[in-house]
Amino acid sequence: MKIFGDSISGNCLKVKWTADYLGLPYEWIETGVLNGETRTLQFLAVNPAGQVPAVILDDGRPLAQSNAIIAHLAEGSDLIPDDPYDRAKMFEWMFWEQYSHEPAIAVARFARVYRGVEPDPKIMERGEAALRLMEKTLHTQAWFAGDRLSLADVSLVAYTRVAHEGGFNLAPYPGVRGWISLLESALGIG
Ligand SMILES: N[C@@H](CCC(=O)N[C@@H](CS)C(=O)NCC(=O)O)C(=O)O
């Protein structure tokens, strides 16, 4: 498998961490979002949307969208709960991550770290709301879906662990900080 990714991107790291956790062999092809490498004709043939991550599977078929890729890689593994309700909860959090978490927390980080500008205050409010919901959830459970590590955690931790780079203070979220440490050891990262 070939993974096209930019190492600065949490969406791309989700794919790397999932492949590493599952022991899947791959070739990482560093594809920069800041230097136009996602817009070359060669890369657009892999993902016409011009975004990383994208993979070319062993049989030659391409796949994009971080959460779709990790769902495919983890098919049949312990990263996807067997129980249908827990599995649906996993997807619930992964869809929420893409609509209500990543567009605030990753976008704030991109603005501050890579564009050198202060994020829109509305983005910061949205990010705080996402962190509050995660904190509340983690008061009553250790993992986001079921009773063990799943793709919901992998997906959510990617940008949560670097939320401070976007200007979010994680001090008021002890549950989130504890969960990040748990994830970092479970995935062997950080
Ligand atoms: N929803 C997509 C987001 C992909 C995305 O926005 N990728 C960014 C890097 S994190 C990118 O490739 N940006 C370059 C561009 O849009 O030109 C996913 O989860 O994979």
C-alpha cells in the first residue's frame, strides 16, 4: 500500500497510526500541502479532490478521506467494535469529528502555526464547545465507543493532542488530557 500524506497533518497521521497499530506494511509518500504537491497532475490522478491523506491499496485501487481510509484498513480488526450499536457509536464520533471538531481545532492550528494569523473567534468558540463535549463524555467512559480503543479515539486524538498549537488551553479538560495520554501509549506515539 502507498500512503500519500503530509506529516504535519493529523488527518494523515490517523492513517499512519492505524496502519502501524495493525502492523500493515506501507510506503509513506510525503506529499506537502504547503508546497503544492497535492495539486500536481500526478497526485490528482490518485485523489481528484487534491487532498491528503490518500492511499493506493495493494490491488491498485485509490481511496481518500482519512476516516474512510482507516475504516477500510481496520476492517475485521479490534479497532472496530463487533457490537452493532458500539460500531455505530464509533461512526457517530467519526462523523462528528469531521463536521464539528476538525473544522475548528485543526483549522485554528493551521491558521496560527502555518499561516501566522489569529483564528477567527467563532472557530475558537466552536473548538471550545467540541472540547467541552469530549470532556463531559470522558467523565463517564474511558473510550469514545464501547469499552476499548476504537477508530473513534484514533480519529479524535489526531487534532486534540495538538489543540494547544491552535491556541486551545487543555488545562480545564483533565479528562481529555488523561485520554490523550492513554491514546499515546496505546498507539505508541508522542
Ligand atoms: N476530510 C478530509 C480532509 C482532507 C484535508 O483537508 N486535507 C488537507 C490536509 S489536512 C489537504 O490536503 N489540504 C490541501 C488542499 O486542500 O489543497 C480527510 O479527513 O481526509
